[in-house]
Amino acid sequence: MALPGVKITLGNGGLGRVAATADGIAGLLLTGAAVSVDIETKAENGKTETSTKVLFELNKHYQFSSTKDLTAHGITAENNPLIDREVRSFYAQAGEGVELHLLAVSKATLLTTMVDPGADSPLSKLIESAAGRIKVLGVNRLLPEEYEVDNTQGIDADAIEAANKAQQAAEGYAGKIMPFRLFLPAPKWNGEATMKFMPSGCSYNRVAMVLASEGKLQGQFPAAIGMVLGRAAKAEPQQDLGRVKFGVMAASGYFTDGSPYLEKQGNADALNDAGYIFFMNYPGKNGCYLNGCPMACAATDDYAVLNNGRIMDKAMRIAYDTYITEIMDNVQVGDDGKLPAGVCSSFEAMIENAVASLMDGQISSFSAYVNPEQNILSTSRLDIECSLVPMGVLKNINVLLSFSNPALA
């Protein structure tokens, strides 16, 4: 007999898509360097003694609440250019005061190593140290000078393999009811619209690939992970990151090959179909906007966009919190051994009331059903079917304008 517990299985395919939780808690997994300072003190004999104080360590979890934490840990644009930019860009979008979990690893660490699904990987350490509170995660690195780029498939091969590893890791934590979605960089784009590697041809619905860049940093154009993550932390889970009402992301932007975002707008349709997140513009509006938040999977996947995935992750957490207290409790059955109608209604109401309270305005509708024919006495298992209807997202609006002559009516 299996151990007691609540098992949540995510259904997929129900949308028929064609080609008090803290929703915005984020995490950053970056490459960087440790920071320490020398402190001089006078001993009793009058001599000056020097000791070293570590302000920031690698492979250690930190919780930030604002850009002031950068100063507190001695992090600057000089000693940690990537961390400094990503954290500042995150808070520029999300706003000061937002909870952010940070872990840094050495500059030589590959993306595939950072997001490995193993229990001792940097990703696992960050998620575990944050007690599963992270809902959206950003991963990024600056490439060392000696690193040999292989972008024959369109972007660096390390990122392509990392997408597979990251999906495995995220699925593993979803099974532990610690679900999250993550952003990976699409570094060193070769500038070609037609690429061998297309995220939309993968099955990584918990991973998004970011082709947008804020600008040059130490001779590179790293992906704008902190900025995109900050937008996700600011947005409600049902909202698309490309929502125009959020306002402009930045005055100007780039792709990870270093080209200005306006220069490659002719490739926008192809890059969008390929499944990348990048900067785009709208005629008559200044600045950069995101093309949306596609995940690295087919458009027919129910979780092909970040907002659908985040909504389902939230429902998963609510379902777990709702029913975990019922484990090992007694359930009354009728004379026929089946569940009485009142018991079924009670279990249905538990989740429906929780969702109505915690997801008000974030979904279109929700319903739960408990089949009274279940044989609880033999199986000790209760199956509850939940159906969630998400919000729609307006991605195209077609307007027909024409002249009208009343005399011809």
C-alpha cells in the first residue's frame, strides 16, 4: 500500500489549443564572485590586526527585498556586473520590497550544471533553501573569455541542453508540490531567423527562452533575465508578460547577438513562431515591449504560455493545502459502501471555496466533482476531478473600418 499523501496530476489537452499565495516570489540563479573586505582593528597590545569579513558567498542562498541589499553584501557593477545588473533590472520592473531569492555560482559554471535536476545542483539548493516559495525563476551567466561558443543551432549549445535539464528539474519539484516556471537565456544568437533549435518544437512547458538583451556587459549581450523576471513578479499569474497596459519595458533593447531590437523586426514573425521571448515595438508607441511569454513547447500544449502554467501551478498549491489536512481522517460511507451525497458535496466545496477566495479575478470559472461510486473501503483513495477555465488573452484585434453613405442605405 502506498504512503499517505495527496497526489496532484496535471491534465493536458483540455483546452484544445491550436498551433493568498504569494504569486510573484522570484528567484535568480546567476554566475558571479564572492565579496569580502579587510577590517583593521587594534589589539590590546596596540598593534593593528587585519581580519577578513565575507559579505557575499558563492553557493549560498540570500533573500533580498530591494536593491539596498546589493550594497549590504558589497555587490557592485565592478565586482559582480551580472548580479548587479540583473537585481537592479528585476526591481526596476517589480518594484522595491518584492521578495527575491538569490544564489550565485562561479563564473565558469555552465548553464547545464546550474539547472541540473540532481539533488546537489545549484538550482536544487536555491529552491530547497527558499522552502519552495519560488514561483518564477531566472537563470543567467556571463561567458568567461576562454569559453568556446557553439551556436551552430542558432544559440549556444549549452543553453539548449540546459533547457532539457531545467525541465526535468522543474517537473521533479512539481511532483513535490513545489512548482515553478523558469526563464533561461538564449545566448549568442547567430542572427539568423531560421534556426535549427526552435523552443516551439520542444516539450519543455516549464521553461522559457529569452532572446532579448538590455545591452552590452563586458563585451557580451546577455539575455535580459532580471528584467523579464521582474515583469513576471509584477504581473498577476493570469496576465501575459507582453501586456501593453504594463507599459514600456525599456527605451531601447537588443537581441543576444548585439543587434538593436528594431533592426531585426523583419524577423519578428519567425522568431515568435520559433518560441523565443524578445523585444518588439508597436507602431506609434516608443520603447520595447515583449512579444509575449511563450514556453519551449508546441502551441497545442495547454501550458504553451507562461500565464496558463502559473495559473495551474497556483491551483495545484491550493488543492494541496486544501486537502492535506484530510489525510488519514475518517470518511463516512453509506449502507451500500458508497459515498453519501453530503460527503461528496463537502469535498467539492472545500476546493471550490478555496479557489474562489484565492483566485478571484484570475480565472474564468472553476468546478470540482466527486464521484459517489468510489469504493473508499477497498482503496482508501478519494479521486476529485477539478476543472479550471482560464482567462483568455487578446493577442490580435481586427477592426473593420469603411465609409458609409446614408443616401445609399
